[in-house]
Amino acid sequence: MKSLRATTGRTSFASRFARWRGSSAVTVAGLIALALAPWFLSDFHVGLLSKFLVFAIVAVSLDLIWGYAGILSIGHGVFFGLGAYAFGMYLKMEAAGTRLPDFMAWSGLVELPWFWRPFGDPAVAIIFVFLAPMAVGAGLSFLAFRSGIQGVYFAIVTQALALILSIFLIGQQPYFGGTNGLTNFSTAFGFSLQNPDVQFGLYYVALAGLTLAYAVCAVITSSRFGLLLVALRDNPGRVRSFGYNPVAINVIVFTISAGLAGLAGAIFAPIVGIVSPAMIGVVPSIEMVIWVAVGGRGTLIGAVLGAILVNGAKSSLSESFPLIWQFILGALFIGSVLLFPSGVVGTARRLMARWRPPHPSESAPRAPVAIQLSSEKEPVP
């Protein structure tokens, strides 16, 4: 019996190691391809791919809570937007120099608001890039999960938060630029954003951010805490019976996800050169869910692939079919969900598992094991 357990343990470890090695090889190959891509693309397409990488960071952060913890957020644009506004305020202060930001002067303000002053320091802005979305995410998730709000009800709460925050920012013209948001960024850390070499460097900043977000999520999901997330998603009652606090677990993972989304927003601001309430609304948040669903939730690499594929299709279709591209894209989304409910990566893994030749341990007959177990003598009390 002891030898049988040892063999089973070795087989299980070997299979897990093989899956990890295969997944790591694909990840490294994709990272190398993304690192080399700018050298073969035009400046326009480098900027476009930079945005796709930023969107992939958001998709990975959403997949962490939806794919592994089962927490669906239809308001993740809130955390993306908070990070973008935090860093955009620094960029606007740097562009204005000693003067008031232009939209404040147009609105009749004569003095810089007190809450804008700390953002003149880039270190403070970077801290708030993570602090603001994580604080909002922690407060929202704690209040919701402590009250027993889960599932579709939690998704509706996040959607309402996105709507409320976007309306609030639109109404604050003197302080946040209103509908236009923060625009006319000229420099970042003293480097001109109009310089193609700076935009080239921002591509690698986006790639570094994606690598960091992916590594953080990969470490979390492969750890004991990651197994606890999956167990809580599948059977919360049993996890609670073992003495774990589901509220604390959900709050921790949701706060981490919010911080990663804020990082994506901060990188997005200098790449695009504008931060507006439109990126916090409900529609962008729903698009983020689509990225993960198309790529395959619970896979991480699928979230990255889904964000790049969907936004790439959106860009190419809008160029080729400017009048009907939205209908074509919608039809592709519906078809992908109906035909590939587990996403691109999930479907590919299932097909590979079907075509993969069985491992010798998997094809071995089970009858001798049953005979061996049944022939063991029961201990005499």
C-alpha cells in the first residue's frame, strides 16, 4: 500500500511538472515574441500594441478574481481609471509647470486645489496609482462580502460603482476636466511624449508591467492561497468548515486585482495622452470581461491572448469596415462564446488532451490495484 501511494504521488507530481513546463515554455516564447515585435513594426503599430499590452494587464487582473476566485466584476474600469487619473494628475502638473492646469483656468479657478498639490511629486503619484484603487477595492469588497453580496449581485454593485464614478468625474469640470478629462500631456519624468523613441520605450514599460502582473498572478494561483481560492469558488461551505474566513480571502484577492488594474491605468495614461471618464464607464468594464471570456478564464495566458486578439480584431475591423465593424465584432463575440465556451486556451487544452497519447500509468489496468487493496488483512482490534 505504501509503495502504491508513493507511485501515485510521483505520477501526479510528474504530470503537474509536465503541465507547468509546457505552460512556462509557451509563456516564455510569447514574451520573447512580444519583446522583438517593435523592431518589425511601424511607430503607429508599436503604439497600438502598447495599448493592447496594457489591456492585457487588466485582463490578467480580472482573470485572477473571476477565473480562480469566481468573483465577477463588471466595474473593473473603476480601478483602471483611478490608476490612470492618479498618474495623469502628475503628468498634468508637469505639463503646467508653475501655472494652473489649463482646464482649471478655463473654469475660473485661481488656486491649485489642495488635493492636487501632492501629485507634483512623481513618487506620491506612483504610490497613489496603487493606493487609490486598492483602497476602493478593499472597501467595496469588504462591505459587499461581509453583507453576503456575491455572484450576480456583486457584479451589479461593481457596475453601479463604475456608473457613479464616471458621472461624478463628468460633473467635476473645475477639478478633473469634466467630460474631456485630463489631456495635453507633454512630458513624463522630463521626457517628451511626442518623441518616437519615448513611445518606443513606453512599449517596454507596458511589457514589463504585463510581465510583473502575470508573475504576481502566477505565483498566487500556484500557491496554497491559489488552491484556497479555487476551493472557495467551488465549495465555499466546505472551506468555511475548515476554519478559513471567506470574507478575508475574497477581500485580499480583490484588493490585489484592483492594484494591478491601477498599474495598467498608470501605464495607459502616457501612452495614449488622455485620461477621461469614458474609460471608467460600464461599457469598457464589460469589454474587459469579454477579453477574459474569449481567451479563457482561469488560465492567465488566455486573458493575455484574449485582450490582444479582441482589441486587434476591433482595430483591424474598424479600419477595413468602418460602417459595420461593430456588427461583425459582435457576431464574432457571440460565435466564440457559443462555439468555444471555455475560451481559446481552454478549447486548445481540451483538444490537446484528447489527442495526447495516454501516459503508461494512465493506461495501466486498475483491476490488480483493486485486488491488492482487497487482499490486505484488516487489523485485529
